[in-house]
Amino acid sequence: MKRTFILLIGVILTATFNLNAQTKVDEANKLIKNKDYAAALKIAGDCLGMDSTASALNVLIKLREKEYTKDKKLFQYLGDTYSKMNVSELALLNYDQAEKMDSIDIKLKFKIAELLIKEKKYTDAVNKFLKIVTLDSKNTKALLQAANILYQAKMYADAGVVFEKYIELEQSEETYQRISRCFIETKKYDKAYTYSTEGLKKYPKNVPMNKYAAISSFGLQKFADAGKYYSAVPDSQLTVSDLKNAGRAFQLSGVDSIAIKYFEKVIEKDSTQSSLFMDMANNYFRKKDNQQAIKYYKAKIQTEPNYEPAYRYMGFAYFDMKDWSGARESFLKAKELNDTTFTTNYWLAQTFNQMDSLDQAADQYIKILKLTEGKEKQYKNEILEASGFLGQRAFTKKNYSAAITYTAKALQLKPGEWRFMELLGACHQILQNYDEAIKWFCQTLKYNSKSEVARKGLRMMSADDCIPKK
């Protein structure tokens, strides 16, 4: 019974509404007949207000036929009518005519822009909103609408520009989030950092903003900040690339323990990220955790068997542990892959020295001298070490000419070293170059008057004049 009553009331109201609308149309027709077009236009507006689009359209078309086209409202009402009837093309045509008659009507421009959005004519809609902004630079509604359309279209560079104008006037969490993303996407990390960190002061728990702050901090090489913001983002919200950058941020800010945790998360998600094995290994190596470092150097080698730096750095780890056999095998493999790397050859020589494999050490020192040709200033100490070792080794092997060559080279690099002078004197004496022997023994005594080798050599050659009395 109640439902029937409600339906009956609805029928009565509809009938009454239609009757009123028809009455207004009849009234408008009389006014048009009497050429009172303005009054008829007002009635058309009333019909629109009553949502009687058919009645409004009836009156408006008759007015247009009477060429009452000087009033902007005629075209505006026609636009409103066609818009309500979902005839967007005719609505836009009439709005356009109304706009030509009044180019500064902001409300009209909003109607056009919103209809353009409905028709998915987004570029035209944005241009219309921006036209509104030229008329009213503080129109936040137009700015936000334009910015959001550009953002949804992934036109981040343009969206960022408009969002900047909007955020000067109004600030919201969503706006801070969106403007930050715009500048992240366009790699303008300075602006992304500014807006994301500014937004986080008001909305510190906003996860996307923390992520944008982390990415922009990393891009600006503010690694401590990057680590802080990455820590505020759940792992589920971080891509493999984000996790890698988080690890590197902590690594570069000296927090290796946290860096390793992020690198391990990367490998859990993607075992092909073999480049991280080196990062992890190097982190452990810096922490003197050589066992773990070696573990990850080997992991890198498993994925890339010919990756020379992994063998070389693994050699450093073994050397630091005094595992000479492991160091030798690692350096030899690195040398097999690249025979011209200075550090590999140098530390292989050190390893052979520690193992008392002096002939093999000598071979490495010869290689070192070849690699350092023309780089004497850069490798002065290493050349001195190699020359001194080879000179002594040649003397032990009774290759006195070679001993003289290498020792003379060493003496050039360290002119006041009496041991080199003493060795030169001994070599020349054995080769019966007595004048040279005397010269070098005398030089030796100037720097070390207690050298028994020099004193004995000079006495044997009856040339003890330069031997100090005391």
C-alpha cells in the first residue's frame, strides 16, 4: 500500500512538472511571437533549471531561428542543454560561439574544459584550464585540474611545472606526492628532493614520498639521506633497482653492515644480479671478514668464470689471511685472464716472497719493471723494491753484470742507500773492475763507516786510504 502511494505521488509530480514545463513553453512561444526574446530566453533558462531540457531546447531553437543571436546566453544555454542531453559535439559548438562573444567568462571556460575531459580531448582541456589561469593566476581549481590531467597522461615535465604553480597557493599530501614523482620521472633530483622532503615534514608516514626522497637523495649523492629514506620504505615497495641503490647508499656512507643486508635482499629477489656479489664481497673485505668476502668472490666467479677482478680481490683476501697458497692460486688465475694488471703482478711477487719461491718472485719483479716503464714517478717505490730485489737475487745467482744493472737502478731512486753502494762494490771487485769497486766501497763508508764488506774489500785491493781511522 505504501509503495503504491509513493508511485502515485511520483506520477502526479511528473505530470505536474510536465504541465508546468509545457505552460512555460506556451508562455515563451507567446513572448517570441511578440518579439520579447529576452523574456523568452529567461524562460528557457528556467526550464534548464527544472531539468526540462526538451522544453528548453524547443524555446532556444525558436529564438535562434528568429536570429536572436546577440545574447551570449542563447549559445550558453544551448551548450548546457546539449551537454545534459549528452550531445557533446553540439554542446561544444555552442559553447565556442558563446566564448567568442565573451572571452573572459571563467565559468563558461570551466564548462568547456570539463566537457572536453568527458570527450577525452585532454590536450584541449588542459589548454582551456591554462587559459583560465592566464585570466586568474590564483585559480587553484584550474591549476590542479590541468596538472592532474598532465600527470595522468604521464607528461611529467609539463605536470611538474603546473604543480609548482599550484603548490605555491595550496598544499596537500597528494600534491606533494605527485609533484615529487613528476621530478623523479624527469630526473630533476634537486626539485624532487626539495618537494618530497618538504612534504615529509607534514606527512612523514607517506611511503611513496619517502621513496621519492630516497631516489632523489641518491641521485644527488646525499647517501646518508638516501639510506635514511630507503629505510622508511617497506621492502615490498622497493624494486630490485631500489634495493641495490639502498645498499649502495649505505655502502657509500660507510654503513657496510646495512649495505650487505640490502644486497642480500637483492640476490634473494634476483639471483642473476651477479654484480652485487662484488659489492658484497668488497664490503666484507673492508670489514676484514675475509672468509665472507671470499665466499662472495667465488659466487661472482660461478656466474662469470672469466671475471678477472674477482680473482684479483680474492687474492687480496687470502693474502690478508696469510693463506699464501690461496693467494697464489687467485693471483695466477687473475694473471692468466689479464697479464698486464700491475697490482696482480705486484702482489703475486709479494706472495712468492712469503712462500720463499724467490725465482718466481724474481720473474714477477721483472714483469713489474716492464709494466712501469714510463711511469717512474707513479711507481717509484715499487720500482725501487723490484730493482733492489733483482739486484740481490742476481748477486746470489752469481750474475754480477745483471746485479750491477739492477742495483744501479735502485741507487738512482734512493741515492743515499749504502747497501746498494756496498753491493756494487762487491760486484765490481768480483769482476776485477777494481777502480769501480774502490769507488763504491769508499762511497759506502761515507754513509756507513762500519761496513765490514767495504773495509775488507778495500784492504784486499790495498786501497784502504778511504777507510776511516776510527
